[in-house]
Amino acid sequence: MALDFLAGCAGGVAGVLVGHPFDTVKVRLQVQSVDKPQYHGTLHCFKSIIKQESVLGLYRGLGSPLMGLTFINALVFGVQGNTLRALGHDSPMNQFLAGAAAGAIQCVICCPMELAKTRLQLQDTGPGRAYKGSLDCLAQIYGNEGLRGVNRGMVSTLLRETPSFGVYFLTYDVLTRALGCEPGDRLLVPKLLLAGGTSGIMSWLSTYPVDVVKSRLQADGLRGAPRYRGILDCVRQSYRAEGWRVFTRGLASTLLRAFPVNAATFATVTVVLTYARGEEARPEGEAVPAAPAGPALAQPSSL
């Protein structure tokens, strides 16, 4: 259990490092003004950030997801595994339910973490920046707005994470069964990478409009007076101003991010487990990746 947890954390870190630049682009595109858009698309946003802020600009707010990674993984592993055992047997529906439960519980850490990440990704560069880092950001928000401010966007985060984790675990389970991911298969790792990457894409597609609303609520008031009174008001105002396409803002960069993040996560987990377990971890000839092929490879950061 401890080894699976450590391997999952290592894979999660790799996923964050690979995927964070795409996440920065996604957030910038989601919250930019429709009247005076700063970016014309995903590629233009990438180029603009690198030109104006250097490559480091793409890694703004990196400390927040890395800081919360260990706690999120602990929650996800514990809740998903125990829920699956409590349900009695492994089936696609139970995988969905266990994943949904894990997604809901980890919002306690995920919401404040993403709030800090969003604020850091959007703040100005240079001396005028408001926050020195993730902890300073959360401390300032807590000092000004209290616990409610730190948990801004919690409901929208729940609405996003609960079904998306369910879809992720369900898709991953169905694909690994369909691809015949069996111990000893020479193509096991590529199959797991394909299953994980596809699962990440499907999970994002299932709840992406909710993510747009969450980003807007968490960024609201950062530059000027607050605009939204809640989730429904944010949906109404956004739709009225920009039409249904507003809920696909940043989708391209998100989907571009989903597959490589999963690939990095799964590859790292596999390497860590292979070297850490060695030959003695193979009971009666069982292949090393077989044991963690389920929950140990399904990391929240891969979404």
C-alpha cells in the first residue's frame, strides 16, 4: 500500500510538471474578457506568455498543485479503494461510484489548491504582483474573506470532480478490459498509457463547462469589482455575453494536456514500481505492473 502510494505521488508530480503549462493557458483563455480578448487562441496564448513572461510564465501557480498533491492522492487512494471494497465486487458501475466518491472527498483539498493556482496564474508580473506564492495567496484570501473565501468555488468544484472522476475510473476500467491488459503482456505499458490518456480526455469532456464556470468564479473580483452572485448567475451572464461557445473556452489546450499528463503519470508509476519491487515482488511469476494497474495508476492529477 505504501509503495503504491509513493509511486502514485511520483507519477502525479510528473503529470503536474508536464501538464501545468497547458493548464495556465486554459485558465487564461477561460477568464479573458470577451470585449477585449488578450489571446486569439491556444497557440497564440502559449506564444504570448513565453514572449512576455518567459517559459517560467507557463509555470505560474505550480507550487499550489504540487503542495496539495500528496494529500489529494492519499484521499483518492483511500476513498476509492475502500469504496470499491465496500461495494463488494469490481464492476464498471462500482468503478464509477468509487471514483465519484473519491472525486467528491478530495475537493476539500482540491478547491483551495485550484483557487490559489488560478489567482497566481492570472496575477500581473513584476513588483505589482499581489501574491508571493501559494501559501501567501491562501493566507491573504483567508485574512480578507475568511474560510468562505478560501473555499470559493467549492460547489462548482464538487459538480465537476464527482462525475469526472466517476467517468475516469469507468472509462479506464472498460478500456483496460477491452485492450486485454494482462500480466506479462509485452504491450502492457503502452496499453495502460492509451487507456489512461483516453480516460483523461473523456473525463474532461464530461464536465468541461462546469470547469469554465469554476475558473470564472474563482477569478471573480481579482481585476475589478465582483461580477457573479453564484453559479447560475455566472452561467447566465457568460451565456448572454458570449453564447454557448464560452463553455468550451480553453478546451483545446485542456485536451492537449490530458493525454501527455496521463502518459507521464502512468510511465512514472510503472518505472517506480518496477525498480522498487524488483523480482521479489512477483508472487508465483506475476508481472510487476499487474498489482497497481487499477487504482494505483489512476491519479487525480492525470485529469
